[in-house]
Amino acid sequence: MNSPMASRVVTVRSFVRSSLFSSHYHPPTIFSSRPLPLIHANLLFRRGLSLVDSVLQELNAIRAAKLVRVTNKMGFPSNKELVDDKVEKRVLQRGLLLEFRKDSQKHLLAVAQKPDGKKNWMVFDQNGVTSSIKPQQVTYIVPGIEDFNHEDIADFIRKTRDLLDPAILEFAWEELLEKNKSVTAEELAEILYGSRDPLESYCSHLLLSEDDVYFTVSECKGSYTVYHPRPSVLVEELLKRKCLKEASEKELEEFVQLLTSAKSKPPSSRPPKCSWLSEEKIERKIECLEAYAVDTFTTDEQRQTAGMVLKAMGLQKTSSAAMNLLIDIGYFPVHVNLDLIKFNIQTKYSDELLSAAESLLTVASDPDKANRKDLTFLKVYAIDVDEADELDDALSATRLQDGRIKVWIHVADPSCLVQPHSIIDREALRRGTSIFLPTATFPMFPEKLAMEGMSLQQGNLCKAVSVSVILHQDGSIAEYTIDNSIIRPTYMLTYESASELLQLNLEEEAELRILSEAAALRLEWRRQQGAIDTATIETRIKVSDPDDPEPSISLYVEDQSDPAMRLVSEMMILCGEAVATFGSCNNLSLPYRGQPQSNISASAFSHLPEGPVRSSAYVKIMRAAEMDFRKPSRHGVLGVPGYVQFTSPIRRYLDLLAHYQVKAFLRGEPLPFSAGELEGMASIVNMHVRMAKKLHNSSLRYWLLEYLRRQPKERKYRALILRFIKDRLAALLLVEVGVQASASVSVGTQIGDEIKVVIDEAHPRDDILTVSEI
């Protein structure tokens, strides 16, 4: 036997045995040392050695012969015989090494110490903890051990890990499936390792209990379990699932590595958002995290995937954790507006809509060209905030020979371009309103169409719908007309510049003074009709470069009782009253807006200071506005007999609906919408308006708190006490920034008093603002 082939066989057997025996556990008097069976040797040989086919055949033949001998020796008793024969021997006693179920996810090795009551046992586990367990918790008693030292548990576990190889289970499964025989952990140890010693038996128990492919539990009694090989068809299906699961786990691991790498980089070096969307499998996981951050899941799979990613990253499964992770990798900017994503706000227009808008600008004709009144002789003032993109309205005034005042409210005329039911109209209906945020404006119409085709522009000829009103000396409406017109806006003024002009009282701006006089007459008349003055402090914020971690924030605090703001507000209310009167007289279906008068008289609040304090008290008792589409109803808060919003058709769809109806009547055409149709559309629009308002308010407050967060800690703020919430806890208005907060105030302070406060905390993401009185 000195041939080269024989030498190679001897070498292989020696290699296999030396490799395997080095991992055997040999404690004195307990464990025996035996050569491993050739199932194990053959597997390692097939995996790790490269020898000629004749050696493989020889080893396989020996392996097969060994299996036959073991099988014949065992005899394979029935499941019931196995259980009945063994269960009496598995009684808990001191010194036994056992495995028990700590919880649904965790199993521990322990040594039985002593009984604890009638049934329970005290055990000392692998973590060095002594505890009481129930018999039902015992999942396996290691055979062949009577007095195990708990100090050897760790070494036993280490030896077990060295010996475990789940891949060898397949070979035993093949043999047992062929004979359709069940097996216990000890019998599997004989097949796999050639030994039923404690270590080998426990390794076999682990292989069987953790296996989810080849074997299934056929019978279980106490800590003793019998396993049966699964059918090959089922095993094949389970292996496919396992492969998919492993592929998924590998994909998750690679994704987590990407996240970890991006997170570790400085903000300027993190990958751009587009890079996370370039590969489908990465994009899918990013979308799951995004859905988790804003709670907009469409499937349970999205939730589970995001949860697995967060867990793998060592994070809690919370929306804030998902959001912060997306910020940390550079996918979201630091100041991401989650509500834009959550509410699925459309910030862009499709190519089809942009093309349709472009066509309107180039080829649309004016259906009202023949009957437009030329009002270009009037001096026209457009007054709005300085960053206004869309200018809907402008004002003119003159004094008649009899001393009465005549005013014109000129409103932009988008309906001369956009027809009801057109693609642009349907998109405007779907949006309902323009959305104004500190960071951006999302217009109801495509921007170019709104700015170039609809908006009023200084010095240019502009199509408009002009509502002219002659006032009685007491401020009530004497006469009114509504005309399609053509105007040329003279001035584009901010509220600040308009107020300055009014204060200067320039002779050449007599028309502006007349408008101010008309506004004063109207305000007084409305108050006599029961109107409630809700003028307060209003805050605007403009954020430049919002994607920058530290963007520039510009804060504007405006007093609604400012003369220019009063002027514009009164003219808008006057226009709404005139249109409602026009609709009522001509039996037009319009979106009439009313508001029932509160049961509490305005005089009940006369003791409160005018301005924010009194307005805050009024708002608390105001009843919700109501709409009617057949006839006007009284608007108690405004103090007018009827009201229709008409002055912002570029920004508000309900205003545009009023334009459609009024202009059709002026042309002598049937109204495009019935009262029922208006009501249906209004319900859709109002839903979008509420969403836009919520979005605006939350975004405004976020940036107000971010502004306050950046201020010096020692800065002092003036605060008005609006009301008391409980005891000395008061609702405050910080006058310089126009934000509300609450704080405990000194004894003796009253509603309307002004105090000084400092900011203790300002956390915009968590909407936390705490202040304290100085």
C-alpha cells in the first residue's frame, strides 16, 4: 500500500481527523474522545480539499457503510416509543446541565441548583444569574451529566460553537428521509459525530432546534423532542425562501454600510439626494424610511423594511429617528418640511400643464374685449407685502362733485384666459389655493401664467374686473357697478411705503388720502352694524436658502391696525359686500360667505385694551363661518349683510369661481355652475385650504422658533398678557416676534399688562418654546 493513491487517502483521513479532533471537548470522566463520523469528514473534505475523484469515491463508500451500520444498530423505534422510553429519565435534579427559555427570543444554558417550591427549580445560568424557572421553561437536558460545575458553562459553550456546522444537517436529512425515520438529538449526534456524548448531543439539539429547513418537530413531551425530516419538495421551497432571506439580509447589510459611511462624513461631503435615488433597491429603502418619517405608509412591507433599517443602525423605531437619519446622511436638509411630504403637496407642474399654460399666453383671445371699460385714466395703487409674487388687486378713488367718495377695487382677471373645465382650471381646483410658506410659494396656477398673463403689473395695460362703489356720507354703499376693464397700475407700494405716503400727506397723492378717508368711513359704519375688530399683530418670515443648515431668516412683524393695512382690508371687505349685493339682486349662484353673530356682545370686551388682547378674546368666542350658494347671509364679524371673496382669483379658487359666475352674467351667458355644483367644488377646495393653512401655520411657527433659537440667551422680549389659563399661568404674546407662549407671571399683573421675558428653550423640530418672566 505504498502507492501514491494510498498515500493520498491516508493523508486526507489524517487531515480531517486532526482538524476535527482539535475542536472536541475532553473534560475528565465526562466526555469521551472518538473519531468523527465520515458524514462530517466528507462534508469538510468536499468543502475545503481538492483531491482526485477516486479519493472522494472511497470516502463516500466508507461514509455510506458507516451510516448503514449506525442505522441498523439504532433500529429507529417509533416516535411514541422514543418519547415513552426517554421521558422518565429526564427528571430535573441537582447538577444537571440544561437549556431553558428565558423569553421568546432567548435561550440560556444553566446548572440546576435546588428545588424552589413544589415544581420550580433554582438554576445558575451562563450569565452568572441565579433564578427560579418553571419546568415548562426547560427546552433540553444535556444527557450524560450528573454534577456539572457552573464555572464550566462558558467553556462548554465555546466548545459547542467550535463544533457546530449547520451544513452537515443536510446529509443526515437525506439519509433519514430515504428511510422515512424520525430522530432525537442524541441519535442525530450518533449519525453526525459518531458519539452521544454531552457535547455532541447538545450540538445536535442546537442544530435541530434552530433548523427551519430540513426537520420539523413531530412530537414533544417536556424537554424531550422527536424530529422528522421534511419532504424534499417542502425543503426545496424552504431553501428558496432562505436564499431570498439571506440575499435580503445581505442587501440590508450593504445598505446599512452605505448609511453609516454617509453619516460619518461632514455635511459638505455627504452624497446628494439624487445619488440615493439612482439605484432601485437603494431608492426603495430610502422611500421606506421617508414614509416612516412622515407616517405615510402604503404597505406593511414599507413599515417592516424601515424598522429593520433603523434597528440595524442601532436606532429606535420612531418617526423622529427615521427623519434624523435621513438628515444625517444628507437626503433631507436640516430644516426639511415634513408636512410638504406628508400632505403630498404638489410643488411642480407637469409638462402637459406647462405646455397648456404657454399656449394660453401666446394664442388665447379675450372673450370680453368688446365690452372692456377703459379706466387707464385712473391713478391706480397696488399695495401688498414687499415679496408678493402675484398681485391680484389694486385701488383707485376720486371725490365726486357732491362730496361723496367713489372708489374702484380693480381685481386681476384670470378668467379671461382660463375657461371652466379646462386642464388649467381642473388643476387649480385640485390645488384650491396658492400656498405661502417662509421658504417658498407654491402657486395655484403655473408661475409664468400667473406672473405674466394674470398678475397686475406696474405701468402695463392689464385686464381687470373693476368694482366701483359710491359711498354715502356714513360709509354705506350708495351705488355700485361691476365692469370688465383695462387699467394701467401707477404704483406698486408695500404697506410700509403706503403708510409713509399717508403720513406725509402729499398733495400730489390726494387719491391715496381719499382712499384712506373712505376706509375710515367704512370701518366706522361696519362697527355700527356690529362688526368686531380683530386687528392684531401678524408675523411674516422670509427664509433665504432654506436647504442650508443655517439659512438667513428675515422677520417682519406687522400691526394690522396700521393705516395702509386698514385701508386695503376695508376696500377688500367693501368689494366683497358689493359683489354679494350684485349676486343677490341678480339671483346669481355664488360662494356667499356668512358668519353668525356671537351671542356675546362686543361691549362685553370693552374693558380690554384694543388690539391683540381684545382680538384674542374675540377669537375665542367666534363661531365658524358658513357658506351658502344661493343667497347671501349676514356676516356678523365683518358687520355686512352679505360677503363674497372676490379679490384674489389668482390665489384662491373660490374667488375664481365667483369670477366665472359674474363674468358669464355680464356677457349674457348661462352661468357655468349651478348652486349644487358650486357646493360640491367648495367642499373639495375648503379641504385643500384647511391643509394649506395648517401647512402655513406650522411652517411659520417652526421658523419663528428657529429664529428665537438663534437669538442671544440674554435678550429680553416685551410680552403682552392675553389671558390667564390657570392661576398665574398666562397666555402671552411676544410683541417683537408675534409668537404666543405661556408662562407663570407675578402676582398683581393683569390682562393687558406688558412684562419682560427671556427665552429658556426654543426647539423648532419639537415645537417647544418656554419663556420665563424677568
